[in-house]
Amino acid sequence: MAIGSTQLEHAVQKVLEELHEGLRHGFFEYRLVGEIVGGRKRQLILEAGKKYKFTIPAEELEPHKSSADTDS
């Protein structure tokens, strides 16, 4: 995982990589499962030949406020 990237960004990047590989190959099947674990954390499981698990902290799922949202 790249320095400074979040678990959510890492998970999304892996999904995109596997999708690209599947399209390049021509035949593919994936399964994505989301679960609540440890209170407010989310676990994303990608099954694409191998099984990849990502535990995403609740803070990464909070909407980010931009300066435009706070300007009145």
C-alpha cells in the first residue's frame, strides 16, 4: 500500500486493478461482500481468484467537507 493512502483508497484501487485484468483477459467473475465489523468498521471482501480483505475505519467513510460547504 502506498504511503498516505487510506484502506478505502487501497480497496478501490484493487477492485479497479482486478476489473482491468478481467477485461483484458476476457472471462472473469468477481464477488464483493461488505460487512460491519468491530463496531463501526467495514470489511470489504473481494473474491477474484484470490480473496482480498480490507478493513476500513469508519473515519474514512465520513463525508469530507470542502470549503464551499462551509462558506455562507
